[in-house]
Amino acid sequence: MANQNKGLIGRYWSLLTNPTRIAMGIILALGFVAGIVFWGGFNTALEITNTEEFCISCHEMEANVYQEYRETIHYSNRSGVRATCPDCHVPKDWTHKIIRKIAASKEVWGKITGLIDTREKFVEHRKSMALREWKRMKENDSRECRNCHNFESMDFSEQGRRSVTMHSTALASGEKTCIDCHKGIAHELPDMEGVEGWH
Amino acid sequence: MKKRLTIVAFVSLLTSIIATNVAWADMGGVQSLRGLEELDANNTADSLKRVPRDRETFERDYLHQPPLIPHQIRGYKVDLNSNKCLSCHSWQNYKKTGATKVSMTHFETRDGQQLSDVSPRRYFCNQCHVPQADAKPLVDNNFNSVKPLAD
């Protein structure tokens, strides 16, 4: 038998490249099942971490940003349609979602070390956190806003005068994106010193 | 005949006094704009009036009147950290946003000193400027604008 002359790696290699039917079947079946379990489990975990309940299960979020957000248009409004935390903070498509989730592992570290576990600490850190969100949204052209607010579907005759003035010019031309003009749409603002367009 | 008339008049006067006393017993006799409602009872609340999103600017009625705000201001925060109003009304931003720029008086301290930025006493805009709901006045009003402002 040729196999006996080969080393362990060589034998494994030939098993993979030249397996018997049964071995092949078992490998495929196991792989398939494991795939489903891992993939399903992974995505389920992703989905669980992608709910508002999960976001505000953390006291840092519940006591600060959540309370502020409850007074804003995306929580209480005339149509009853809500935007929840992940709607604005987590991308919808898979690749971007994973990238955002990996970035979030740093936030888990912040949680463990109690970086923002009091209101004072939270407020002190708000600016750096807000700057990060603004940068992310600026770079992706406010993708999360646009998931719900489609520029093509905006009916200017239904909007206020001030909205039309800005939307039909700087927004339409692509010079500005939503977050350039709508900072603080869901939370209180940090000290705006040095932020473009603010005092 | 005359006597009978007096009695009728007297009786009706008496009943009307009693009737009003019963009705006003707990009101202290005061009828307010809220209507005749027992003090210990809640009267039905009027529906909230809406502030139109944008409207024409208001005419001013007297000199040095802080102009009324002709737009909604829901969620516009003015605090130590930020001033939403100035993000449109400041001299840096008014051209881009199409808003009226704050006038020179907003840069003055109370001793008339001119600052290079909005004076602290004019920082909290809503102290003086308020939006108007779409509501009819409750009481008639025949105020006339001063001559130079009346058409």
C-alpha cells in the first residue's frame, strides 16, 4: 500500500484528496451540521445583541442615552414608527455589521473597567464617543439614516420651508450628509466648541 | 294688584338669589375663562394646540419687541454645551441657513459694552422669543401697533 510509506500528514492529505465514499459522506455531514449550528448560533447571538432590550440592559445606556432619546422624535411621534438603537448604530448588511460588532468589543472592555459607569463619567466621555459616531456616519454618508429616510422619496411640498431650503441644496448636491446638519437628533449634545457650524 | 306684583317680584328675586347661591356656593362667586366649574372638580382639558412647522414671520407690534418665532422649536436645546438657535441665527451661519441674523443688541452687555460674541444675557433665546400655537385669542383685544409699525 502506498499510504504506509507516507507520514501522518501525507496520509491525512490523501484521505482528504482521495477519501472513500463513506469518509467523505461523514466529513460533509459533520461539517454541514457544525456549519448550521455555528452559523445559526452566531447569527442568533448577533440578532440578540441587535435589539434595543440588549442595548439598554446595560445601565450605562439605560440611564443616559436611552432616557434622553425617549423625548425625541424617534421615540415618540405622530406616526408611531420608531427607530431603535441598532437602527441607527448598527449597519444592516452583514459585512458592515460584523465590522461594527468587532469595534464594539472595545466598548465591552469599557463596560468591564467601568469607563462610564456614572453620569459624570458618561458626560465627560460623551464628546469622544459622539465624535466617533459622527465620523462613522460622515464616512458612510449617513447610511443608517438613509435606510429609513430615502432622499428620493422626500416630498418637498410636504416639508417645512426651512427643511426644503437645506434639503434641496446642500443635501441634494451631496455637499452635506444628514449627520452634518442633524447632530443631537437622538441624544443630548456634548460641548460643541470647535464642531463645524456650532458655537 | 300692585301688592300681588310686588310679591311675585319678591319671590322671583328670592329664588334667583338662592339659585345663584347654590350654583356659586363653592366657587366663591367667580366665573373665570375656564367656565363655571366646582373648585374640587377637574374641568375637561382643551386639546393641545399645534405649532405650525414654518410660517411667515410675524409683524411686530411695538419697538424693541422680541420678534415671535415663526417655526417649531421641538428639541432645540440651549444650554452650556450647545445653542441650537445660534447654529442657524449666528452671524457665521445665517447666510447658509437663510435665517435672520441676531441683531447687534444681542452682543451688548447691560452696560452697553459691545462683545465679540452673543452676550450672556441674550444667550438663552427662549427667555424672550417664543413660538406661537395656532390658537384663537381667548379674549378680545384691541391693541394697536405703534404708528411706525402699523401699515
